[in-house]
Amino acid sequence: QVQLVESGGGLVQAGGSLRLSCAASGRTFGNHAMAWFRQPPGKEREGVSCISSTDGNTRYADSVKGRFTISRDNAKNTATLQMNDLAPEDTAVYYCAADLWGDCSKWQQEPEYDSWGQGTQVTVSS
């Protein structure tokens, strides 16, 4: 397993941008698919995006396509979620997750993931 720590959350106005980072410990980061999930207030956690461990294949929830971009830097053991054109409905606690040898084929299924971060709050004001 890898240990995951998110950062970069905060308060932003609608239309603004935030960049979330997920720092991973361990030497097997490159073998993990990395994903971002979020849990809006009073709602269940949902998948936002995933990037595979092998070919860099990416997946996005329909609600964030064209606004969010996931990336990874295996040399720095870091996954990043660039969020642009934020809206109040993007308000949530954002979590990163790691799936050993994952290819994002079942990326929205939480049991696929071996490790989770503690979450970072993103609040978008209208």
C-alpha cells in the first residue's frame, strides 16, 4: 500500500480554479492507478477522475469533463487534479485513491482502491 496525503483545497469563487495534489509515499506509486473522488455535503462519495498506472489513460465524470484535468508525475510520486471553472456544485471533500496495477476500467468502484487519503475540503462560493 501507499500512503496518500491530499493538499490544495480551499475556498474559491465560482468560475475560479484550484489545483489539488496527492502525495504518495513508497516506491510503488508508478504501479498504481490514481483517482479522485469527492463527497458533497449530505451526499454519497462519487468518482471524479482516474489516471491509469500503465498508459496514462484517463477517465472523467460527465459533470467535470472539460473543466478538470488529472495528471501524474511518477518521478515525484504525485497525482494532481487541476480544477477550472469551478461551480458551487463542486463543493465537496475531495479524496485521492490508489489502485495497484489499476487501469481505470472500474474506476468508479470504491472497492477497487487499496489506499485512500484523508481528504481536502473544496468550497466554491456563488
